Amino acid sequence: MSVSGLPKAGAVLGLDGLEGLIDALADRGYAVLGPVERDGAIVTGPITGIGDLPAGRADRQEAGTYRLTDRDDGALFGYAVGPGSWKRQLHRPVETLFRVRRIGEELAFEPPPEKPPRTAFLGVRACELAAIAVQDRVLQGGRYVNTEYAGRRANVFLVAVNCGDPAATCFCASLDTGPRARRDYDIALTELLDGRHEFLAEPGSDSGAALLAYLPTRPATAADWQAAEAVAGRAAANMQRHMPTEGLKETLQQHPEHPRWDDVGERCLACANCTMVCPTCFCTTIEDRSDLDGQGAERVRRWDSCFNGDFSYVHGGAVRTQTRSRYRQWMTHKLAHWWDQFGSSGCVGCGRCIAWCPAGIDITAEAAAFMASREEGQAHGDA
């Protein structure tokens, strides 16, 4: 999403401007999705105006813990990330690939629905932009394209929101995937709450720039830019977790039988929560489902997880029968083998796998433990 011929530019929106942005997207045929509060969490839902946004709400997250709390500044985006990522909209949990009906002695095949609708994502964080970029490479960047994903992705307008209040589980700064969005968006907003309630808006595409020109805005001043940079700076400084990166890939790949795998295997419940909330995990399985009357059937693709017992099943049984081996597969693929396959890490530092693990397993702590073991071995001349 490059901006052809546009200098670095920005505009400032008030609350009326943000309302106008939502209205303008709807007028252009986009179904607008954004953050809403439901069932004690910030999740994604339809947005018709700023009244639908979780004003004055924040989240408090720790290992195995997620709670919503109040804040006194009326922030509309004063939370980190909830359990559901934008992956659910692009790479859907369950998707019908085709249906077949019996008509007499013949079978009639029905293809998937027509072209996906235009959708606008409001409130996409920098880590989630990075996750979408990862899924783009996996699902539409290679030889075999997930056509359903590609169709939806081509019809998305992305409105990013730079993070100002990371959760205790966040560590995007150490992976250079946030807290500030740098690319792959149409418009990026920074919520400014320094005695006012405005949004610095940056265009990231020609369509984003055209939409901003239509809205009630004022030009951004140097003070506005400084305030926006301060928001991102505070967010990065407030992150409490860190993912070690230098040497981590090699360390994980060289220690498949490290005793740490036994330790985490005893704690892990193999519930697959981490893979379900992860914005980059992409594994699926295929099911054929028949109607009870025998007159129809459908082929369905649904999310799968490497923590499921039958995920590694081949003729004769499963390859990874122990929980330790399933966790090892997930972590080494995410942080090591992903580099070999796709040229990047499979982790973007959103911290969801930490918050939504019922056993409170922390991927940053596990990575740090392996790195500490490596350094100890080096000190003794063992590695």
C-alpha cells in the first residue's frame, strides 16, 4: 500500500471526524468492523458510529488473566488486544468450500458464495498489521493460494490505531512489530489525550489519503506529531516483557531434547488456546459432512492445532503423542522454523498466547530459559 507521490502528511480529526470516517466508509460500501465490548472482553463486531466503541475501558492482562477495567479519560482505544484477532475475519475458523446435492441419480455441486463484501477494519494494532502481513505470505504469497483468503483480503480497508497502553503481556517492541504502525495500512490513527481528545491521522495509501481529504480535519502541526511520537514512545517504554531474538532460532533447533521441554510439557494442558488466539497460526483440516437425509453433503475447512492429538496422525498412529513434543513443535515452528519457511518470525509480540493460557505459560519466559541455558553452556565450553 504505497502512497504514490505523496509527502509525509497528516491531519487531525476530532471526535466528529472519527464519526465521519466511519460514515464515509459505510457510504462507500464497506461493512465497518471494530472493537466492541461483549461478554467481558474487547472483541470485533459491527460498528455504525463511535458510540459502539469501548469508551473509557481498558484491559488488564497477565499470564492466564484477562480483565476489563475503567479509565477516566474516555479513550476509545485505551486497551491492548482482545482474544479475537483479525485473522477470524480473513482466515475464518470454519469455511464451507463447496456443497453437493443429490438430484435424482445426478450430483449437483454448488461453489462457495460470490465475491466477498468490502470490509473496513477499524482499530488494527501494529502487531496485528504484522500478523496480517505474515498470513499474506503464507496464504497468498506462495505457489498455492488460499483463494477465499485472497478474495477477502483484496476487499479490506485497514484503519490502524497506534498503541498507547500495552498490556503487561505485550512484547511487540522487542520484535520490531510495534507499537507504532509503519506500513500496510490505509489510514493510521494516534489517539491524543493530552488535555484534548483528537486523532492524528496518517495516510498509508492513495485511497486512505483520498478519504482523509473528504473528512473534516485540520493540518497536523509539529506539536501534533510530537504528541503522537510521545504516545508510541511511552508504549514502548512501558512494555514489561521482552522476546530474545539473536541466536534464538539456532538455540531452539539445536536442542530438541532439552529438559526444558519436559518441564513445560508437565504444565501444558494441550488445550490449543494459544493457537486459537494467535493471529498468525494458520493450520487447518478438512471435513466432509453429510446431511441426515442423505441428499446433500458439504466439504468444510476449519482451524486445527498442532496441540491436538490427531494433528500429527499418519497411518499407524500419531507422531507426536506427548504434550512436550506438541509444545516443542509449536514453539520451534513459531520462533525458528518459520524463518526457514517464510523469512520471518511467526510471532508478532501480541501476548495473546500468554494471557489466554489457562496454565499461565509464558512464551517469552520459555525463550529466555533456553537462551540462559545456551549462555551457561557457552560459559562452560559446551556449546
